[in-house]
Amino acid sequence: MAGFIQLLKENPNYRYTWMGQVVSEIGDHFNNIAVFSLAVKYADSGLVVTGVLLSRAIPAILAGPLAGVLLDRMDRKRIMITSDLVRAVVALGFISTIHSSSSKSLYLLSALLMLASPFFTSGRSSILPAIATREQLHTANSLTQTTQWTTLTIGTMLGGASVSQLGYQWAFFLNALSFLFSAWSISRLRVPGGAFRAQRSALTENEVARPWHEYVEGLRYMRRNPLLLGIAVLGLGWASGGGAAQILFSLFGENVFHRGAAGIGTIWSFAGVGLLIGGFIAHTFGPRLSFLGYKRTVAFCFLVHGGAYIVFSQMKQFTLALVFIALSRCAIAISSVMNFSQLLRHVADEFRGRVFSTYETLTWGMMMLSMTAAGVASQFYSPRTIGAWSGAISSLTAFYWLALEWYGRLPEPAREGIEPEEVEVHEPTV
């Protein structure tokens, strides 16, 4: 904790980034809880929640490649500020959906919100090495990840309570203000030269005219590194069940445990508690593991994650269900922390925007398929049955990862200038 406080005191760039992160991420969860609650109220169906989530996933998938190319071409700080300002306007638009009898406006605004998001989220991952010294990078990454999971826990709980007590309008208004605060915070960042651009060779006329060619170059870079592809598989494995979870959390809160928006918020907040605990565990023990130990730990975590999710889905008591969803997320957090530490060690700066945006795009793509399947299944099967299948599918990722290791497909690649003890935290997922 002392290291965190010292970092915030000594590094104004990181302090502003952290302040913006705290406020904007809490605002995001206010929006999420309000939108999911409205969606269920519209039709009392998992299909409506699926529609909202798909309207968020598809734009994120489409925007991801372009975001990656622009973040590796242009000033990442300016791109992030623009993303925040656009999202502030869209967040205010959700107020118009409160008294609507149709879910179409929720779909449209959710799509616009997520269309702008990859430009910020991938940008934040890309600039962190630029705002922290090599000595500070470990602590900066640790605080970033811990903060993200803390805001998930606090934001979802407060979001559920605010919707229940104050109504939807305040949740959407506060979300818009949070984006404006984040934009102001990012605008305060200063580095030598005044720009947050990747160090790379000058663009050719062909590259400027053909951004897709440049994105494909990033994919080739990933293909040359088996570990990067292996970590992508882990992301897909989590998303195969994680997409269904986005729908199931709303259905369990509203329809299974009959606790309304507050129930949805409580489930999400306990998921956040699990992530937070897992982050601390990985931060403490991750540096002590060999590369082989890292790979075995990841496989074990996926088995625990899937198994705990299955138990959560079958629990009759709300309190015990919360314990197992926290355990499930604790396991996936340990894996995520360790995976991201590997990315920071091995991905070159000139490819960071494209690599991080590609992971986000792949994750959203698999989540879209998972959400669609869960939404359709919710018309024929109970949330408990769908939850059990989701956990089982996620667990299969462990066996695929172990098979890659067994056949020698996961060698440790060369490092890109960052020592193992300097990095140990993930950009996350829920």
C-alpha cells in the first residue's frame, strides 16, 4: 500500500490517469446496471438482454482493428480524450430511454457507446509504459488492475442501489459526468515532446491508404509468437462462458433470486470481490513462478473457474451463490494477471495498440457468440442449466492449454526490454 501512495504522490501523470479511471469506471457500472435492469423490465426475457449485449459487442468488434491501427499511428492521448467526449454525449442519450416502451433505443445507444470504447481501453493499455518509469511500472500496473476490480465491486453495488433508490436518470447522468472527468484527467498528462506516439518508422503512402494492411501486419506479428496466440486462446476460452455470464447475472438477479436491480448489482459486486482477491494473490506469488509454473497455474485456474461457476449456477441460497461466483472470478483473475504480465514483457511498443485491440476484438467476438447462444437457450432452458453448461465450456480451455504445453507449442519468447520483476498485472476482464 505504501508503494501505491508513493507512486500517486511522485508521478502526476499516473495520478491523473488513476483519478480518471476511478471515476469513469464507477460511472460505467452505473450505466451497465441501469441498462440491464431496463432491458429485463421491457420483456422479462434473456433475449432482450442478449440484444443489448450484442448491440455492444458488434460495434466493439468492428471498431477494434481501426482503433489498434490509429493507436499505433497517432497520438494516443488525443484519441482517448475524443473517445471520452463522444461517450459522454451518448451516455446522456440513455435518459431518453427511461420512459420508452421499446428496447430499440437501448440497442442503438449501447452500440454507439461501445463503438467509441476500444479507442480508450486499448489506448490506456498502450500508454502505461510511457507514463511510468521502469522502476514504477510494476507498482503502476498493480494499482491499475487493483483499482479496476475495486471499482467493479463498488460501482456495481452503488449502481444497483442508485437505480433502486434514485431511479435510472441519475445513473445515466452520473455516467456522462464520469466520462467528462476522465477526459479532463487524460488532458493533464504530459511527456517529453508532448505526444504519446509509438516509436516506429514513418508511414508510407501505401500504409496510410490501406490501414487494413497495417492491421494485418500486427496479426502476423502475433502469429510469429506462439505464446501470444496461446494467450488469445485463453481469452476466447473465458469468453465462451463469460458471454453467457453477462446475461445470466441479470437473469439470476431478477428472475432466479428475485432481488431486482439490487440483486444484479450484488452479484456483479461479489464477482468484483473475487477478481480483487485473485489480483492480490497473483501479484504476490506471480513473480515467484517459473515460466513453466505460470503455464500450469493458468490451467489450474481455468478448472477452478469453470467448476465454481457450475456450483454457483446450482445454488439455492443467494449467499452461497455469491461465494462461488467470487471464487470463480478469483481464479480467472489470477490467470488474467499472469497473462497480461507476459504481454507487457514480450509485446513491442510499436505493436501494442494492435495487439491489445486484437485481444479485445477476439474476446468480444466470442462473447457475442456466447451471448447469442445463451439468449436463445433462455427461451427453452432455465438459467441454472445454461450456467452449468457455460462453466463446463470454460473449463475445457484448461485441457487445450495443457495440450499446447504438452506438444511444446508454448515456448517463452524473447523479452522486449521489460524485466519480469517490473511487471505483474492484467487489463481486465470481468
